[in-house]
Amino acid sequence: MTDAYDLSITRLIDAPVETVWRGWTEHLADWFCPRPWTTEIVELDLRAGGRCALILRGPDAEENALEGVYLEVTPYCRIVSTDAFTAGWVPQTPFMTRLDEFFEEHGKTRYTATARHWTAEARDSHAAMGFETGWNAAADQLEEVVRRL
């Protein structure tokens, strides 16, 4: 079911789910944001309630700190995170909930990444920021990582 406030990308990656999962979970800094931006992992506690803290850095010294928690981590299947809380379930102004899903499809992996927003305005703002281009570029980089594994 597609939520009215979702933005989503999907692709078929030519690798088993276990390999794509490893690429996502073990090599996040290598693919998470489009080059020339880089990702610094502050903390990546991949469990329900675990902290996710990243700093995205741009080529002109831009910085975007991301802070949230994991709501669900089902190995080889699904990772759900949100910026609506920080560690310890401390509420903060939310922007989205992120769903990353991994489905086996004839020996390959159907990978879907979804940004679920609270409002149409937040969804539209994210789209205007370059969601489709940026998240597809990150997925391309994830595929590059997977090919190396």
C-alpha cells in the first residue's frame, strides 16, 4: 500500500539479498549520500530503539547532521528509521520515516527505499530538494558497493 505522503525508489539489484543487506548495513558510509558528498557515521546501532546519527558533508564545507532512531530492523528484509525521535525516545520535530526493504526476486534483490512524510508540504519539499535524483544516485552507489562484495 502506498501512502499519499511517500516518495520512493525501487530497483532490481543483481545480487542475493544477503549481499545487498551487507552492503547496506556494513558499508553505509560508502553509498548513503550522492558524491561528492560524504557520510560520517557517528553511531549506527542497528536494532529497534537504536540510535542512527550521521553527518553528511558537502564539497563546499556544507554539513547536514541527521539524528534518529531505528523502529524496526528485520535482518535481510526491512529497516525502518525515523527522525521523529532521538535516542531514548526523545521527541523532536519530525521530517520523515525511512523504510528500506529487501525482497528476493529470482536470485536478485528488489530494493525499495521509501521516505514517508507527515504532511504533503514535507513530501513536496523533499521532492523539490532533489529526492529522486539524490536517492537514485545513492542506490547506484549501493549497487557499486554490492558488486565489490
